[in-house]
Amino acid sequence: MPPIILEQTKTEKFLTSGEISQFFKEIKIAKEWSFEGTLPSQTSKLSHCYHRYPAKFIPQLVEKLMDEYLIGTGPFHVNDLFMGSGTTLACAVSRGYFASGTDINFSSELITRTKCAPIDPAKLNDKMNKFFDDLSFLSGKILTGNKKYKPVIPEAKIERIKYWFNDSAIEELGIILARIKLEKDKDIRIFLLCCFSHILKTTSRWLMGSTKPTIDKNKKPMKPIKAFARHLKKMLRGNEMFWDVAPSEVKRDVEKYLNIKRQDARIQPVDSNSVDIQITSSPYVTSYEYADLHQLTTIWLEPLINLSDYKKTFIGTSAGTNGGRILKSTIGQGIVSEMKLKSGKMADEIEAFYIDMQECFNETYRILKNGSRCCYVIGNTKLKGVDILNAEVFVESMYHANLSLDKVIKREIPSKILPQKRDEKTGRFASNGNGNSYAYPTEYILIMRKL
């Protein structure tokens, strides 16, 4: 096992799997990293209010990591190989840093591109006024007979659309989408599509706040144009603040500073030895099925995607298999062996997740500059009575990728949107009243370094 360097002592030391476990038991919570008392208006500042996303970073965490570990004047290159809602990259771009990243999720690419692109507020306001003027007829109760815009309704997914939306919402959403597709300015069109994506759950029968696709039989969905106008106001305010702080060179040509791809995290779109810091949070094994959670966006905006096949491309899903690959972490092997006594299927899923992450860590090593750091945010949990020590497994696995440990920060997560309770027997998330164990009461920031 390669040596690690602990920040406190600056001396080389080999840690066995047992020593790693003991090291984690002794870590105290760092209160200054919990950001307790931070208001929603602060965590949703700038473009961070554009779209809901499960378990997303707060920008304050990203900014603090950049402040602590980016030394000098830059320009710096910030990477996030699981870019999710784009918080890391939007924070980087707002400072004039180069930003790169990936995500396999179509929704993630859409949200990130929107969040990272400040638009001249005067231009955007003019465009939005024209947009709502063109759709003013939607404020009436009867849409039938209007010939101005033919609704764009994906026929390939019409059954799924009808499952989630009532007929009037389908027609109105189709008209809004038709108008969006006529917008010639790429940045404006993406801005509108992001807003469209955000309102889909509000205007459907989707049970709000659910961690899996669930019908709410008592829900009265909001009228699409009303939901669109309300959320757009929030996005316009966010864009105006973003425009005020973004460097002039970013406002002139954001594409020069942004390099993102919708693809596997194990293949980053950047050169070797080019990244100054990587700040990311991987999927949490068996937690979210992102393909399911974002399926409304997919069926409306990417209707040719086969949801079943699409789901298999996500790391950390129940569709994962090890494919004959070997799990190197001794701690991980112990977790898998213990889980096999409870559930062979879940054990296979955990093993596949850890192996996938091994390959991500290899890619992290490739793209980091010598001496630069990666910051992985991950939490531990318990499934079927088995302690799932993700953080410990990650550290041990990153040793195998020749990354050394600088520091581990343990933080409470009062502001991060995560399910609070699990049913220990089934491993499923539950309401706070029904669950019997906390899913993620704290999380770790693993700060590793390429020597």
C-alpha cells in the first residue's frame, strides 16, 4: 500500500485497513464545516436556485474548499466528475476559473450548462417579455382551437406522459415547449428548457419530496404557465446576481471556461496533469436511482432514451454488476461479505459500486496536477444492520490509485437535502416517523493529494 501523508504531522505513515477504521472513529465533527445557520437565500444564491436536485452541494462548501486549497492567483482549473446540479462548476466559473466535469444524467448536463452561463439581464428580460407575450393566450381557460403553436408532445413516451400528467397540462406544456424550441439564441433556449424541466414535477401527479417515482392521488397540479412564470422570476433574479459577480471575460465567452460532457465519470474530457482541484460528491450506493428521479425531464426532452437501458449506465444504481472485476479494498470486501449473509443482491450492488469508484479514483489521479488535491464528499450509512463504511472504503481505494491522504473533515449536514431515516430491515428510505436509523447524519470530506 502506498504511504500517506497526514496534514497534522507531515510525516509518512502506512495505514492498514484496521488503522483506517480506527482513524475514522477518532475524527471529531468540525462545526465550521456544517454551515449551520446558513439561510436558504444564501444556499440558493446566484444561479444555484435554478433547479431542484437531490442531495446537492451548497455553494458555501465548495467556496470554502477553493479558498483553502487554491493558492496563488490562477487561473485555476476545477473539476467535478459527478457534476450533478453543477454547483462546483458554477462556483468556479463565477470566479473566472476553468471548470470541467461529467455526468451521465441528461438533466445534470442541462442544469449545469444553465447555471454556468450568466446572461445579460437586459437582453434576458426583453426575451422573457416577448416569450410571455407570445403565450398570453395560455392565461385563458380554453386552449383548444389555438393554432399559433402546435404542441410538442413526445409520442414515443405518450403513455408515460399520460400516466403523470392530466390532458390539459400535457397540451399546455406542449405549447410552452413548442415556443421554447423556436428560440434561436442558444443560451436563452437552454435557460428556458431548465425552467421547463424544473416545473414538470410541480405540474404533474408526482409526489413532491419523494425519493422514488410515486403518484400523489390527492395532489392538484399547478397550471403549467403559472408554474413557469413563478419559477422564471426566481431564475431571473438569480441570473442578475450572477451577472453582477461574474468576471467580464466569462460574460464575453463562457464556453472558454466550461468543458462539460454527458458521459461516464471514468472518462474526463481533460488532459492528464491539468486539474488544480477536484471537488465532487459521488452517488451514494443504493440511495438514489437518478434515472428514475429525473424521468419526467427525460420523457419530455429526451424521449428516444430507453429508461431501462439508461438506468444501467449510472454508477451506484441497483443495475450495477462487477463484470468480473476485483474489489481491492479490504474494508470493502468485509462489507460485501457481511451483506451477503443478509442479501446477495444488495451485496453485489455494493461491490459493483465500490469497483466503479476504484476506476473513478484512477481517473482522478490521471487528471490532477502533481501536488493538487481532490475533495470527495461521501457519507456512511447502515443497510440491513450492516455498516456501509463508504468513507473508509474510499480512502483505502484511493491509496490503490496512488493518492495520499491530506485530511478528513467530518461535518453535520443540516442544509443538505438527504433522506433522514431508513428502515434497517429493508434498507429503504422512510419518513422520520417510520424509520429506525439515520441514513446520513454526518458526512466526510476526504481530501486526498497527488504527490
